Amino acid sequence: MNDATFDKLEFGEIREAIANCCACELGKQLARSMRPSVKTNVVRNRLAEVHDMRLLIEEHGAPPMGGVHDVRRLVEASGLPAPLEPEELANVGETLRATGNLCAWFARAGDTAPSLHSLRDRLFDLTPIGEAISAWIDPRGRVCDEATPKLASVRGAMDQARKRIRVAVDRLLRQPSFTRMLQYASATFHNDRLVLPLKSEYRGRIEGIVHRSSDSGATLFVEPAESVELNNTIVRLRDEESKEITRILKILSQSIHASEPAIMATLTVVGVLDLLNAKCVYGRKHDCVNPEIDEHGVLELHDARHPVLLELFDRRAATTGEAAKVVPIDLRLGDDFDVLVITGPNTGGKTVALKTIGLMALMTQSGIPIPAGAGSRLPVYRQIFLDIGDEQSLQQSLSTFSSHLQTQLNILRCSGSRSLVLIDELGAGTDPDEGAAIGRAILAELGKLGASAVVTTHLSALKAEAYTNKRVDNGSVEFDAETLRPTYRMRLGEPGNSNALIIAKRLGMAARLVKLAKGFLDRRSAALNEAIAGTLRTRREAEEARKEARDARLEAHLQREQFERDRAKLSRQQDQFDAWTQWVDGLESGDQVILKPLRKSARVVRVRLQQQKVVVTTGAMDFEVPLRDIADPASAGRDDSSSG
């Protein structure tokens, strides 16, 4: 699998859709770099993580990502000689404080998500470092006055000097004889020094330092002598402030550098959690399921919808209000046949079906829920080969047929038993008889290699493969002869027709011409169509029986899963109740409890176990409450509903 495969199947669209569901840049980067795995155990683990994350979200809400930033570059730079800037430290501090919320979220989950335990064990609560940073750096990225006594003293002295300068300047501005020499009766700043706008004709009349003049030369900006020394004091204090701030920044930067391994490991976990949550968000948005992984090479998709079309229709609905639904398809491969030949009219959905299969495989092996029905299953493919689209090469002087054939021959050289091959318009671009012959040879070779393959074609001769090779079957996209439009529904076991004669008749072609055209049809094609029509009813009945059996198995499976979920829930509730009763048995006067109806803390006065009551005090008054209305403060936030 390579980037060319991803591009043709538009896998980048899916990665971007997942990235848009992420809450922070850490997750977005992981989403945009997702690649499918070819290892079955890795794929199973990825899907298990999504499954367990979904359960945690249902019970405890989404993992809290508020305040998380991608600060990996800053953490790496914390060990450099130059310390981090205050704004950078503020971002790091906010992110490290957020890890405490994530750890608490995991703690509430307990042992209910086994596939996520390795992530939980690599997540460190870095709140103390974050709080140490926030004690010295405020949220705006400014070093706090109280960070150190020296900084507080220096800034206090600077404030006093500024106030004295303002007093001196205000005193001058209150003198009419003084203000008549100014362009306007207010002060301004030049390089942090308070200056007055003196008219140039009064040069020398105000004692002080001229810092600059206006562009016209009509105004001189003068620093009064009374404030010069005070401003010099501020400059000296500012230098002391800068040195103290640098010392503070170095201390904080070094504390980050000292914890770099734990911080980087935690940020990695945070990114993975964000990605898993995004996969769940995407799954809810498009009603997705986690497919089963089949180790025998069987692909079975129920109500599968093309993921990119789902995103496209959603965007269109959001911008234009035009609602449209993706028509779901049912497909299977690798059970009773390994090669599926899809036929039918142009624009009927054959190519979309190919891409749907390919995308479902890529998504599954990347641990992404797929937009399909329950009971869908896929194998883990080692390679996915495609021949879709116009591959004509002008530089190599290859025709479209030659280019496609070259691609198909390369596929045959590289395919094996764990390969998925998707070929669009097999045998097209040359003489139909010769194209069909080459197509049948390619299908035979794919079967010999043990590859799973889905091909589309317009060549009637390729339909016959299903009647001579038991590992090949036909499929078709439906066409409504009344409306002259495709329905986009897929039918297995039934070859499709181009419906050219039907369309011609509906469009007004004379009956005699239609009859004449039928007479020109190849006798072999006519015989094949008659044979197909003879078996059509039997195939449809077989497919219906298969579908009913599959639905029955799925219903039994869903009921079994629901039973297991209910049993697990009851077990958790029993454990919580046992812990609660043990806690109640040990209650003594003075112990703290939580009053559940009031959601506030209270202190035990006395316990009346026989009456199932307890007397508590909130400080203002004593009152008696049922035991079921109290909870252990140590388990606050957990589901203790079973205690009632």
C-alpha cells in the first residue's frame, strides 16, 4: 500500500475528516498521518481501543482536552541555553495542568477499558509542574509581580518612580505660562520616557533633554529635567527586572527540561486519546460500526456507504440545504467466491462500489469505524492494488489500453493470497473479443494466485466466468427501465446489462429498428442472456435465504452482546454496592459524607444501621437522612446509584 493507492481511494479525505473531529493539534497531526497496518493483531488492537473509548465516552463523557496545546517543540527547546519566553511557558503550564483532568478521567473509568490500560500507564499527572509555572507566569504570558521578592521589590520601585514622574509632569502642565509653549497640553512617550511637545520657537525655554523633533520640525519632544533622573532610575531598575525575569525563566525552563521524558510520553498519550475520541465522533456522525476481523479472507459488507460521499453530501447540505443520501450496498467476497465481476450501465455506481470496498479496507486497517451495518467483517490485506481511472501516458506513448494492461500485469506479478485487487473496466479500450479474452485470462490468474478481486466491465463475455469458474461470481448495479436511471443498488449473483436497447426504445426508437438491432446481437450473447435469465430466480432465492440466515445470526450475536453488557453492568453495580456497604459499616461519628440530594458535604453525628438512617450535621443544623442518600467522598464522581 502506497500513497498512490491512498490518493486514488481518496483516503486523505477520510484522514482530514477525522482530523476535523480532533480537539487539539496533537490529535490532528496523528489523524493526518494515519496509515493502515498489515498486522492482524495491530488492527484488532486499534479497533479494540476505539470500542473501549466509545464505552468510556458513553459512561464518563469525552476525555477532557481543554487547555491542551502541542508544546513538544517548546519542551525540546527547554534544555537550550536560552530560556523559554513567558508566553511559551504559559502554554506549557496550561497543557501540563490539563493532564490532571485526563488522569482523573481515566481514574473514574477504573478497569472497564482493558485495551487502554497501556495508555493510562504512560499518562503522567504533570499538574504540579504546571501549577509551579502558573504561580510565576500569568495566563497572558506575563511574569507575575509576586514571582520572587526581588521582582516584586524592583517593580514596586519602578511604579513609584513612574508616579513621581507623572506628578512632576502634571505640575508643569497645570502652569498656563508653561502650557502656552506646548503644541498641546499633554505628555507623550518616546522610548518609554515621558516627553513634552515643545513648540520649536521656544527651544531652550524648558530645561531638559530634546529626544527628537517632528517631521516638520515645528515640534520638539523634550524630557523635563525633573524627570530625567527618575527615568534613569527606571532604566536601571528595568535592567534589574530583566535579569530577574531571565533567572525565573531559566528556573522554569530547567524544571520542564528535567521532566522532558515524562512530558513527551504524556503528550504522545494525549494525542492518541484525542485521535481515539475523534474516531468515535466520526463514527457517531456517520452511524459507523467496528467491523469484525476475519482471519479466513472473508469480506462481508452490509449497508456500506461510500465514506467520501457521506462527507461530500454533509458539506453540500450545510452550505446549500440540499439533502441527499448515499445509497448503501451489500457486498461479500472470499466466502463462496473470491472474484466478483460487476456489470451494469455507466454512472450506475460500479466504480463507487470498487472505491467503497477499498476505502473500507483502509479504514478498518487504520482502526477507523466504517459506515456500514452491524455484522460487517473484513480480512487484513497485505496489499491493495488498484487500476482505476485514465492512466494514459503521453510521455511513454502508451495508449489507455496499454497503460491499463501494464498496470494489471504489474498487479499479477505482486499479488498473493492476502491481496485485494480492484480493477475498473477490465478488458476495455480494445477489440471487445480480444479484450474479453485478456480479461478472462487475468481473472483466471487472479484465482490461481488466491487473491481477492473485484472488477467492473461492460463486456458480456466476462459474465460467463461465473458459470465456468466456481470461485467467480457476478454482481450488478440496478437500472430502472421506467425512469432510465440507475438505482445504485447492488445485486450479487446477477450480471447486469448495459440496457442500451431498453433505453433506445424508451427514447423513441422505432420498434422495427429495435427488433432489427436485436437481430444483430451476437448469438453467443443471446444464448448467455437466456441462460442467465433461466438461473436468475434461483440465484435471487438463494441470496434471500443467505440474507435471512445472516440476519438471524446477527440478531443472535447482538442479543448475546447486549446480555454481556448488561451482565458487566450488574457486576460493576454489585461491586460498587459491596464497597458502599463496607464503607457504611465502618462509619463513625465525625466522618465526612456526601449528601447526594444536596450535592454537599456533611459530618456524621451518629449512625442508626437498624433503621437504615444516619444523623448528620452541616454545621448549621442536624438532620436525619436515609443511608441511601449518602456517599463516600473518596468515591465522588463515580456511579454509586446502586447504593440505593
